[in-house]
Amino acid sequence: MNKTVTIVSCMLLVLGFGVRASAQGPRRRGRGRASADKVIKRYVDQLLERQEEDGHWSHGYELGMTALAVLALKHANDPNAATAVARGAAYLRQAKTEFKTYSAGTIISALYQIDPRAHRRTIDQYARLLVKSQNEGMEKGMYGYNLVGSPNPRQQKGRGDNSNTQFAALGLLFAQRAGHQVPRRIWENLKHHYTKTQNEDGGWGYRIGAKSTHNMTLAGTVSLHIAEEQLALAKTTTRCVMTPPSRGTEAAMKWVGRKFTTELNAYGLYALERLGILTGRSEFGGHYWYREGSETILRGGGDLQGIGGGDANAAFIVLFLSRGKEPIIINKLKYHGDWNTCNYDVKHMTEYISDKMQHPMQWRIVTLDARLDDLLKVPILHFNGIKGPQFTDNEKIKLRNFVLKGGILMAQACRGDKDAKAFDENFRALVEECLPEGELEAMPATSVMFKTPRRVKTPPTVEVLKIDGKIGVVYLPQSLTCDWHRGGSTAKPSLDAGVNVIFYLLKQVGKLGPGAKAIRK
């Protein structure tokens, strides 16, 4: 047998249990998922028809448009698009450099989704250009339309704007995830720009001082979130600390919730989708972004008013609808207390699994105010902390019913803190009170949990409680979450262990089928 371990496609792995992002929030009667699929198919077909023989799409920004189309087709997960994606990626690698910020950010994003290792050289090339092209002076941290290094002597970087800057931030993010070491000053400059130029109402306009708009506030919030995440990960401390959101991010999120609308163009919906997925939010200000956004698209049969046609419009719509249909495999529980001591733990774990399984998966932040039926649509409910939550009686009943109805409660005690023993005591007491039918027992080191999909050299301590022979509770008293939060090569053993534990749980609730994909080394 080939040594490369194969795993079932995540789309089949969570079939019958995992929820797609489109299902988040109360459902409304009307056009359903089939209509969304029809619109996706319509625009996928349009993109396929308009691809040139050599693999590119015609546009003023030829490589930028080609990358955007490839990114959309990749996320559409349409088997008929596989050849077009490969041809488009090959064109991006072989074509002459396009010295445009939009193009650089989109090329890196697309090639990362296809295979960051195979396309590392091209990713590095455009990442270096983005690093060199960041504005200084009064527009410190911003990006204009052009990149430095163009053979055209008249092509200057140009005046900065928040639209180009968003695409630069996205490109740099995926370059960093691909292994390119983006200098810390780049993230510091980005954060400096967004915090210093944020309007009093919490939003941003197209340029510094311009009136806040939906598209630019969404773009600015995405970019500020990216910069703050990368700066947080640069810190070497492993101590678990409850970190509140920055004042800038909090103000921007309030703007988005207060002025929420999906009456946006396709570009704006793309930014809304990015913000929801990057921050693990299903809703802003009580508005479920995917449900309301897809309803807006479907009302017009897929045509958004005031946008016109074009391949870019088609790609943005495919991205919004397709990404909203990707499976959510784990929820992070927000409770009253130190629920977010490792801000990016579940986020990074989900991204790592997505990369390993070669298929996007998602996560969300939830509270126990959510309906039980909605909680049960996602297989795993995860939380951690130092002292642990003090749940109300009603919350305990909901947790009990969540497990009894097939959900899996996963908890981890933050390590590296002398008070973490309080979490251990509180969690064990919670389990004993809510689920007296069973008790936590340690998984043996010989368990298949530590062998599949890849062998874990040093298995972590994992305790499980079973109900009717199925795991209902998973507890890691020596937490992996600090490593998940930190990410990087030093966290790989903990991330790999997390893949195994979560894969084992998903196998329990999923249905196995054809379509296996190889895990990347």
C-alpha cells in the first residue's frame, strides 16, 4: 500500500451531520440551495466559456482576472472546472509579471488554494513585490494600483486606496501561510494605516478622509483583522490571556452590524464573505450574512443591480455562494468568562485541516443562546479557558441535550497557567453533573485515533466519555490550543495531533464514501 495515507473528502466526511455555512441562522421560505447551485453553475459555465485557449481570461488586468476566475472555479468545486483551473494556474506561472496590486494579491490567493508548495516560487515573487510596494509617508501602510519594479518607467505606485490595500493584505496573508516571511513592519504599517485613518463612525472610505462606505469598511475591517492577527502571532509568549478585540476592530464591527446591508455589488459581497469567514462570524448585528446575501443574489436571478456583467462580477458571485456552502465542522463556544484566551486556536486548526484535506472547511463562534437544533448542525462544540465557565442551569441542560442528541463537546484546559487547574476541576464537575450516564476515560496510546490519518509520535492525553457506545465528550487536560493559536512549524506536532482527534470524531458522525484525497506532507 502507498505510504501516503488517504482520507475521505470532507464534503462526504460530514455528510448528514456537518452544516454548510448557508444553513447558519433561521431559515426562511423561498428559493433554496438548488437555486444557489443553479446560479453558481450559470456563472461557472460563463467563466469556462470565456477562458482563452492558452488558459487566460481577457481583461485590462489579464493575470489578475485570470487569478480571480481560477480562485472562483477552485472554490466552486465543480469537476468540470478542474482542467480550466490547471490551465489557468499554468498560465499564471509562465506569464510575464503583472505589476498591479490587485493582480498580485489575487494571484497569491489563487495559487495558495491550488497548491502552495507547487506554486511557491510565483507566490514568493509577488509577495516580494507587495513588500517593496507598500507606501510610506502620509500614506504609510497603503497600496496604490501599481507595484514597484515595472519595466515601464512612467508606472509609479500611485496614490493609495483602501481597495487595493485590501487585496494586498489578502495576498500577504496567504503568502505568509505558504511560508513566505513577510516582515513585521509590513503588518505594523497596515495596522498603523487603519487605526490612524479610521473615521469617527468606525468605518473607512475609498481614500483617507473620505466618507465611510460599506465596501471600504468591509475591506478595511478584513485588512485590520489580518494585520492584528499576524502581529499577535509574532509574540513569543505561550501564556494564555483573555485578549479583548482592539478598539479599531471593535468600532469597525459595530459599524458593519449597525449599517448592515446586502444591497451591495458583487465586490462588496465578496468582502462581506471574507470578513465572515476570517472572523468566524455567522452574523453581524443580528443579520446572517450568507442567508441574506444569497437571498439578495437570488432575488435577481443572479444579476446584481448596478454591476453589469463581466467575468469579475461572475467570479465574485461564485465565490460568495460557493464559500457559503462549505461545511462548518467545529464551533467555538463564547461564554461568560475567559473563553478567548487563545484567539486563533480553532481558526488555525480549521485552516490546517482544510489544507491537509485539500478542501475548505469552516468554523464559527457561537453562544448557548443559539437554538439546540442550530448547534446540532455542527458536529463539534469546542471551548477552553483557564478557570472555566460557570454555566447556568438552562445552559447545562442545553449542553446535556446537545451530547445526548449526537453532538460532541470538546474541551481543553489552557496550559502554562497556575490557575488552569481550576478549569480541570470545573470541567470534570460539569461532566459528572450533566452526563452521569458515563465517565471520562483515557484513550490508550495504541488507539487508531493516534494512527489515522497520520501516526502521532507522542500522543496527547485524550479522555472521552461515551454515550451508547459513541463519543459525546472529548477532554484534553494538557491543552493543544496554545500551539494551535500560535501556529507555525513549532506547533506542527500539536496541529497534527488535532487533525487526528478531529478526524476521528468526524468519522464517527459522518458517512464514508468515494472521493478520497491525499493528505499533504
